[in-house]
Amino acid sequence: MASPGQGPQLSTATAGDKLRLQARVYNYSLKPMPADSTVHVRIYLQSWDTSTQKPAGASVLFGEDKLRPIPPFDSAEAAPLNWVLANATLDTRPYQNQSLSLGTR
């Protein structure tokens, strides 16, 4: 990954585009996660009704990422970041003439 967390921020895409999506996943705890733990991130899309500006239909899982333990929150100046990036790729070809919304769980 050449520039994690950087790059163009899109609000629209054209059907046929392949999008590399990233979501920050935070650990707000003050306690370290166990070293053998895995953080599972699921990324969903959902049809979006542009006339009502509301979701339309059920959400659909399209990506998953498994992450190593995330460092805990620490306000010290040299502390490691308490977040990591989850990644997924979305091929927009199946979504011609549709508006979509994205989310994580």
C-alpha cells in the first residue's frame, strides 16, 4: 500500500469503476487488546433512494477484513495511533443506474 489513508475522496463513482475503500477502525479502550486477538470488519453497501435521501432495501455484505490488535487510546505525544485501516475493493459494474450507501460493522 503506497499511501495508506490518502488519495482522492469520492462522493460519486461511475458503474464500472473499481473502488478501493478504506475505513478507520478505532480502539477507544485504555487497555491493550490480547496479542492473539483479531478484529473482524465487515463492509456493507445499501441501495439509496435519492428522492427521499434514505436507505432503500437491505444492506449487502461486499467486503471483509481481518486486522491485528489495535493499540489502545493513549494521549501521550509519542503513543501509537489507536486506529488502523480496514480495506475492501468494490467493483461497481453490477450497480449500473443505482445509488448506493456504504457502511461498516
